[in-house]
Amino acid sequence: QLQGLQQLDVSFNGLEDVPEIFMGMAKLKEANFSHNLLVGFPRSIAAASSLKLLDLSFNRLQGLPDEIGNLISLEDLDISNNGILVLAPSLGNLKRIKRINAEKNGLTPGSVAPSLLRDTPLENLRMDGNPLTTLQKEDGYEEYEKRFKKTSLKNIDQRVRTGDLSQGLGTAEQYAQMRK
């Protein structure tokens, strides 16, 4: 009945688990499971191969199933405000991922899979509020940094071209450093 559904928002529902029926939606593009009581996520998530945005923020997750790496269309993943301890190697299989918000979890040095930083098109990994305070010492960081700088510079150049300077550009020194 819901096989053609493209957007699903079940946030703020007190869900403790995700019924299998949700994952049978092959055309699902956006799924919001935020602000619930989820402690795990079903492996059947892999069936949602069209999923581009997945919001699992503000739950009680301690990890993600390996099958999340099978979400071939995923571009945006929000797992902030959980208890996640590791960004698993299966995330390195996400060949379209651009943004991950992993703020306010339990991520420590060595808990970010090198394949995520090195082998994906990831441009923005938000990590504030974790015991891991910098990615600079993580394996794969150099490749991630190159993509991050390129994307940041492209966004600044776009804002200059369109005249949208409402967010500012930072200092001239920061701008010159990004150009390197």
C-alpha cells in the first residue's frame, strides 16, 4: 500500500523500534525517524535503495547496522544526539554520501572508519560534542580535507557571485588558506 511513498516523517512518536513495513518502500527518498526512542535500526534498511536523506537524530542508537552501507543513493545522514561509538567501515560503501552529522555521540579517536574519510565523496562530517575533538589525526583525513576545502571554496565563490554574503566569508587569511 505504501510502496510508492517517497517521504516518511515519523519523528516525535516515541517509537522504540522500526516496524519492518517501513523498509519495504523501494521508492522512499527521505526518512525522518528523529526524536524517538530507537535503540537499534533494522537490517532491512538496505531495501530502501532510493533513500537520499536519513534522519536518525535524537534517539538512543549505539551503532548502525552494517547494511546501512548498502544505501547506494544516500547523500545526507543525521545521526546526531545518540550514543554512537563507532562510524563503521560499511559507511565507506556510501558512494554518494555528501554530509554526515554525527555531533553529540560517543566517538573517540580511531572510531571513524578510514574508508569513510578516504573512499567516499563525503564533503562535510560534523563531529562537535564528541570525545574526538579533531579529525586531523584520523587515517584518511587528508583525502577528506581536500574535498572539504574544495566544497567550502566553491560555496564561498558561489556566495560571492550571487551577492549572498549574509554568512560572511571569514577572514582574508582563512580564504587564502582554503585556496592552497
